[in-house]
Amino acid sequence: MANYIIINGSPREGNSKEISEFIDENINDDVEIFNIKDKNIEFCHADNACKASGECGIHDDAYDLINKLEECDGAFLVTPIYFARLPGPVYTLIDRFFSKFNPAKGMKEPDENKKLGYVFTYGNTEEELKEAYGSMAEQNAVPLDF
């Protein structure tokens, strides 16, 4: 199993793919790139199977990813921003995280040894970004340290 998982949330073969590959090439460990566009990810059925068993009742690519995320050393989310939000398939995957990260079930404390990172891409100039998102765009990004 990979030590690190990169979740590429883009429905296209563009900047997010290139950034995912860049991260992969610069990590000195095993890496798995999970391209959402190539995966079978069903919507959450809201059937409460995860509340009863602690596991999602849908056994698809999201189910496998969620179990790998518990075991890996770190993960990255690389995704574009469209119309000021994440692409729909990314939200679908995040909804599926409920099966493991449900606060009502007594979540485990986050593992401080795991590394998490995210890269959001957008197709605007810096001025257009500031106009659209205000102070959120002025926050400093943290450089990735490999």
C-alpha cells in the first residue's frame, strides 16, 4: 500500500493532474494517485449503514480509498475551483467520508504524525481572485516541504 495518497479531484487532464504528478515525483516514498474522474464513486445513500456497522454499505472505489486513508502516512487533495466551489465529484467523495469521520460515533483523535496537504487551482488572475473571494485570497499559502 502507498505511504501517501494524492486525491486528484479534477474532471479534466489539466493543472491538477500536473500538480499531482509533481507531488508524486518529489515525495521520496510510495505514492498512489487517486484520480476521481477514473473512479466509480456512488453518492451517499443516507441509509445509516455506517452508523450501525461503522462501515459504509457501498463497496466502490470511495470505500477502498477511505480505508487506505486510515492506513497511509499522509494525503493530499489537489482540485480545481469552479464557480467558487469544488467540483461535484469531490463533494460526493467528501460526503462518503461520513462513514469514518462521523462525530456522533466518537471520532478518534487525529493522528498528529499524518501529513495532510491541499492544493486548490483556479483560472483567474490574482486581482480577479481577490475581487471574488476577498480576504480568503489574501491568506498566505504554506509551501509544501518534501
